[in-house]
Amino acid sequence: MAREMASPMTGTIKEVLARQGDRIVPGQELFIVESMKMELPVEAEQDGVVAEVLVAPGQRVEQGQPLLRLT
């Protein structure tokens, strides 16, 4: 069963630190999002394996938009 991780804020993806197949743990930085001229890390809230990364650097995201899927 796949789970999605959503963006906690509206902004622009500056960096993607997770790749498909990566095993992640809570607190691990997965993305850097630029919002209001600040670069903010987005951290994993749960563990799992990255099934699919849904965004790319330079892409604008909205709060609640899925960033990746976990298995």
C-alpha cells in the first residue's frame, strides 16, 4: 500500500534529496523548498521506501500537494 507525503507549504522545490528506492526514516531531510525567500527543509514524518518522487527542482508546489509516494 502506497502512502503519500505532502508539501507542508506553498513554494518552489529547490532541491530533491530523496530518490526512488531510498529507505527513509523520520526526521530525514527529503526536499528543500523556497518559500517567502527562505529555504526550508521538508523532513520525513514516517519511515518507508520511496516508491516515486512526484516533483522536480524548479517546480512550484502548493500546500498539501503530494511530493512523493512511500511503500
